[in-house]
Amino acid sequence: MGDFGSSDAGSNPAGAIIVVEHEMNGSLKLLIFWRYTCYESTKLIKYLSEKLINLEFDMVGIHIPRFSFEKDVANIKNFLKMLNLQVPVILDNNKTIWKSFGQPLIPSIIIVNKDEILFEHFGGNGYYWLENGIEDIERIYLNKNIIKHDFANRILLEFINNYVEHPMSVTPAIYFDMNKKIKLDGNFKKDKQCLVLESSDYVKIRFKGKRVDVVLEPISDYDIVDVEINGKPVATHMIGEDVTKDKTKSFVRVTLPRIYNIINGGWGEYLLKLTTHHGVKIYSIVFH
């Protein structure tokens, strides 16, 4: 188990890189195993960073990369700056820390007191039990409580190894053909980790839900990706945080490899179309 009580790089396991340093004084350490292209990870780390800021409770983000660009310190720093996250983060590129804790799912939370593990929560579901577990520890060690928070159901579609996480209990939906392959139309190439869309290429997928997040990386310095719903620009009440709308189209400007919110609001069944101008890579799509 690594020494997380110091910001000295020499105190961290081999291969770990300190992305953001922070002085840690408390005896309790809340470790979040996360990655910045995972919606549930970023939502959780942002929420906890706000709720734990005034507690004697040190939080450390252990970043576990899945895609190659997630190993770049500059990309993680840009993401943390964008969300104004002031939490210590360690980039565990060699997965040394992750393996020392038994390779937990992403995201996961492990609370330790020196060398003792007090609490573990694995995966992106069951937040009722997560918050109750944190409450128990805070009541025993800190005499504090944490406010409840609602985490949405979602379907995760990753193009690395054609991975689909589709819990039976969730209400969003995507569609499959007779061969149990995802119905994905358009002009694109399949890479090891992603879909590659060159100039004017597009991808279409039908879904049921109310929110869509996409992990995008520009092939060159930047890209403009047009976003359409049912053959039209995104309606005003459905525009995601990263989408711009003018008189003729709705689009997202892709400058960094990160997760982009393109649809937010208006539950229903839709045909989503993404069209690139210069070239873009699509690593994953999350439907809520």
C-alpha cells in the first residue's frame, strides 16, 4: 500500500506521477480509482471534492488510464482545470497502486486509515450503500455526515474491444441487429481503441434516453463535430454543455481528448448523428 500522506514523489509506488500536489494532514484517506474519460468517475470525484473540502478527510484521485492519451499529464491537468477540481491526483500509468489494492473496478472508492482498509465500494452503482458506508466512518472518526446524491443510470459503449456495459435495470436503451451487433451506421474506420472519422465522415446510432456523453479526440489540432438529432440540429431544450447552436446547425468544438456532453434533456427515442469536419476519434459513448 502506497504512502499517500506525502506529496513527495519518492514516497509513491514506482511509475506513479503526481499530477496535482496537495498537503495532506488527516489520518483518513479516501482513494478514488478513476479516469477522466469515465462519466461516473468524473461525476463522483467532483461531487466528493465539494462535499469533503471542509472535513478532516484527505481525498486522493488515483488515475488509471484506459486509452493512450490518458497517460499524458497535460491532458489530465487541463481537465482538472476545466472543472476547477482542487484535489491531489496521482497518475498511475503502470497501474502499480491499482494492482496493490487488488485491481478494483473503475470507479471505486477505498477508505484507509494508515495501513488499515476501513471501507471499499466498487463500480458505478449502489451509491446508497456507498454514502451510508461513508456516513458510518464519518460518524465514528469525524462525527460528520455526508449529503445524499442521485447518480443516473447509464449504458456505456466503448469501441475498445467492442465493450458494452448494459445493466438490465437501466432505463436507457440502444439497439442490436439479428447477429447481436450494435446497430451503428456511417462512414468510419475501426481502430484498436476507437472509431476513426476522417473529413466529412459520420456515425449514426439510435438510442432511447435523455443524455449523451462522448469521448472525443481531434486528429489534428481541433475539429468541429456537427450534432444532429433525427436529422435536425439539436433542439434548444436538449443542448448539452459542450454544444454550440447557431441558425443552421448544432456542433461541438473538439480541442482536447476528453468527455463531451452533447445531449442533456428531453427523454425519448432518437437517431443521433455525429459528422466530422476535419477528423476525430470516438472512444466511447454513454447514454443516460
